Amino acid sequence: MVNAFETFPHLLSPLKIGNVIFRSRMFASPVNSAEIIYDGQPSLEAVAYFERKAMGGAAAVTYGEVDVDPEDYREGRYPREITRMSNYNYARLASAVRRQGAAAVLELCFSGIHARMYTGGGKPAWGPVDAVSPFGGKVAAMPEEKILRIIDEFGNAAFAAKKAGFDMVCLHGAHGFGLQQFMSPTMNSRTDRWGGSPENRCRFAVMAIDKIKERCGRDFPVEIRISGSEIVKDGYGIDEGCRIAEQLDGHADIIHVSVGAINRFGAETFSRTHVSMFYPHGVNVDYAAQVKKHVKKSLIGTVGGLSDPYQMEKILASGKADIIYMGRELVCDPDFPNKVRRGCVDDIRRCMRCLNCFAEGVNRGDLVCAINPQIGREREVYRALPVPEKQRVLVIGGGIAGMQAALTASENGHDVVLCEKSGELGGKILCESEVPFKRGLHDYILLQRVLLAKAGIDLRLNTEVTPEYARKERPDVIIAAVGSEPMIPNIPGINMRNVYQAIDVFKNPSLAKGSVVILGAGFVGTELAIYLKDFGIDAQIVEMLADINDGGNSTHKNAVFDMITQKNIRIHFNTEAVEITEEGVKCHAPDGEVFFKTDTVIYAAGMRPHHDEALKFSRCSKDFHMIGECRRAANILFATSTAYAASRLIGRF
């Protein structure tokens, strides 16, 4: 435990803007929720989700992407608007956040060219100039009367937000949304007063901010999120980002500096906006630092994959920024700010940047985390439950799922025995412990070990459980978390001396000698190729399907593709390995037979669940659960969520 106020004086320093007090410099980044009711308001589940972040100590909690254009929110696939009188759940959300001591913030946006990406219908979206959107839809240049109307709508929406109880609004002027479309010289080639010079291109945003101040009062704080750079060579760079910030300086109270222009430049810009595990922590901080040199009145915020409070303190102390924004970190551990304040920084669960939260949110509407099984289940977690009848619980397997099951069962008052047949906790995924971009995963495993020790769980390493052993323990409940094993492809030559499992090469990269071919373009195979590249090893990947297998995480697939592209790793899709010889791999490809001459072959062909091994214990106790990969070969999210669900209701139902 550290002395928090001596160690983190800047991070814990309160901040006053207008009439609003922010209790620290740790803000929750704008995010939205797919949990909405019929008219676009956040559901009660979403209200509880945002309140949970406030309970954890964040100084400001922002509900994101509320559209100000009446045409857009009436026609969009996921309408979100604030201006109608019946927006009771927005008021409930603001109240829930404020009663927990945080400032409630609403992010207002104008979608511009992205407004009708789903609905289409032949009606054009609005943009700076006539164009075709990235989704193929027609974009019409906004006439001045439309621009002025949207400026008024920003004022109307902000006033409605203030009436609903929000303490501040944030304008979304980044990531390719409408205000950035006007501010960006790469998108705005107008020749009237809304285009050309930085002053003209920023006029839309400046007038929107000024309109909000006019409607809501000078003491009502307004922030704007901008992209300090569009990152890629065809977009604008930090010099232009600084010029944009100069125009906004003094109008906005806070300039929140992000990067990118999503849906315009592909995987790289997306993976820098939502910083993937392949980039260093704080990779985008220098953009905020450069912007800060060019502003005199506005406060500067920085964001992007930050999860280390010591790094955050250093950023603030060095004057690179005034505020730290966290998105995924407060999904992973909403108690991050409280843990910093209490000096319990070693207990922080740090985001692995696996992007499961984003993928699940986009694809299924779930606000979840791979290593925090409570997030997104706030109404379930905090509702009153029957007091559990104390049970003796035997958890078999000390991998990701087994550790979470043991912790959850212990937290609910049960006597827990955790058996692991090897000498350490963590499971097969420990093979990646030395992989730099998987450091977050290893830190998570180390934290789980510490929490298990603190919980006083009866941990038995080097203990292989048999049905006889299990019966002798006389458990009320057995939780089988016995995992899976790599599948061995049925290919002639698979047992040759120069052929290895991916798991073995992760442990010992020196096994990959000479030219290398990896069989399988799932995350295991692609991430191994990325890792080997750091050792100067060029691996080709052979994949029988037509694309990278994302395992249900389409967003991390985007990050992987970003690295595959940057590192020039070759993937041969629709290509099936049919034989391995001493000289290489014979394959069937779309154009016929092809032979890859290689020195080392590595297979990453998926995992086989240990169904039968788990089912051996099904009759050894009155209650029995299978969790994690012995149920289905999946990912960490599946492991922790099944572990949590099985353990939480023990002794209750």
C-alpha cells in the first residue's frame, strides 16, 4: 500500500470548472450503450452500468454519442436523442451518477456522413461536400441553413441535458464524426466561410460551443473531443491538430485529445483510436502534449490505453495533460480511482486491451469484460439475493476459469479447495507470459494469484484430482475447469522433428529456425507470427478458410490485421495443408497444388475441450458444473463469465 496523496498528488487533485467540482483528474471516457429502450433512451441496465463507474470513484462519467440532428435520431438504427420532454431515463442516469459523487456528462454528436450508414433509403447523408460515404451511400454538401440549424440543435440538446441534471456536455469532434469532417482539411474542401482556413473549418464547432454557452450559461462546462491526428499518411497530422485546437481554445473548457478518423482509413487508425495490445501504453499521449503547447485557456485531456496510475501521474506532473481519460480500464476495473485514492494500486485489475468489450458491445449489445465478470451485470450483482447456505466447493483446474470460480465462491462465503495438477496457476495460456503485447494478460494472472492468497483459499498445487480423490474430499459442489488441449491436424508428416505446436514455440521461440510456416490463421497463429517477427523471423501463414478466424472478437481481429499489414506478414487464405515433408508443406490452393519450402512447421489448429475428463466428476458431488474451455474452446471472456455464473449462485438456488 502506498501513501496515495504523496504518490499521486496530481492525479488526485480536484478540479473546478465553472460551477462544477471534479473530485480528481481521472475521467471516464465517453461510451454509449446498446441497452436502449424504444425511443433511444438508456435502459435501466445502462443506468446501473454508468452508476457503477461513478461508485468506483471516477470524477466524471460520460454517456456517449447522443445525436443532435432530429433527422438522424428519427431515422437511425440506434436512435439516441435528448431534446424531448419525456427523456426520463437520461435524468435517471444523470441522477445516479451524481449521487455517487461524479459529474454526469453527456456527449453530443452530429454524425454527418455516417448518419444513414444503416438506413440508406436513397436519402443522402449530410457532409462538408458532395461525396460517397465509406459505406457507399450518397453524401450531400450541407447548405448553410442546415449548418446553422445543427448549431441551434447543439444548443437545444445541451439545454435539455442541463435540465435533465447533467453537469457538462462533450461535443464529439473526433473519430470521423460530423464536426471533425468539417475541421479536417482532408475531408472539407469547401470555399465558403465553412471551409478553407483552420478558422473557417472550425467555425461549425466553435459556433456550436458558443451556442451552448449562450443557452446554458458561461458557468456550464463544455468539452470537445478532437483527433490530434488522423494518424495515417492520407490524413492530417499533429501540426493540423494543433491548429484546430488553437481555434477551439477558450471556447471549450476542455479539449480532449484522441486520434483517428474511424471508417476512413482502415485497421491502423481504428487500432490507434481504440489502442490495441500491440501498441505501447500511452502511445497517443504525445499528441495531447503537443496540443497543450498551443493552447492558453482550455484544459487538455489525454486518452488511449492508459491503465498505470504511475504513468498517469507522470503525464500530469510533466505538464503533458491536465486530465486523464479512461475507457476500457474503467470497464475492466471501475474501482480504479478508488483504489488509487486508497493506495491499493497493486489490487488494480488492469485492462489487457483484448477488445472483447468493444466486439461484444457492437455485435451483441453487451457491456462486458473478459476479466471482470461483474461489469454489465450491475442490476444482477447489486440486487438482494438470498443468503447462501455455506457449501464445500472443490474447483478442479487452476487456469483462468478455475481461479475466477474459486474467488467468486470464496467471496460468497463458501469453503473452497482449488486443485491444480501443475506447479503454478494460470493454465496453458502461461506459454504467452514473455510475449510483450500480452503483458496485460500476465499481470492479470499475477493479480488473481494474489487475490487467491488473500482469500485464504485452500490451494493445492501439483495435485492431480481423480474421481476417488474428489469423493474423499466430500464436496457439496464440484466445479470442473480442466481446460482443453491443442488439436493435432490429421496431416501426413505432422509428427516430424521440425513440426511444433504453437504453444511450445511461444514458450521457446528459438524452436522456429530458418524459414517458418504456421498452419492456422486464428489468433494463436497470427499472434505467434507477430511475436516471431520481433525476433527477425518471417513466418508465412497457411489458412484453409478465407479469412482470419476471430473467435468471436471481431475488434481484436482488426488489431491483428493492423499488425499483419504493418509487419508484412504473408497469409495464404483458402489454402489447405495436405502433407508435410522434410523440405516443406504441400498444399491445395485456389490455383492448384502449391509447395512451401520451409525449415520449421508450426501448427495452430484450434483446441479440443476436455469434455470426457470433466465428466468423470459429474457424480462425485450433489452439484456439478463445467466451466471454461472444458465446456467449449473459446476465449478468456467465456472462461471468466462461466466461472462467475456457476459460482455466484452456489448455495442460493
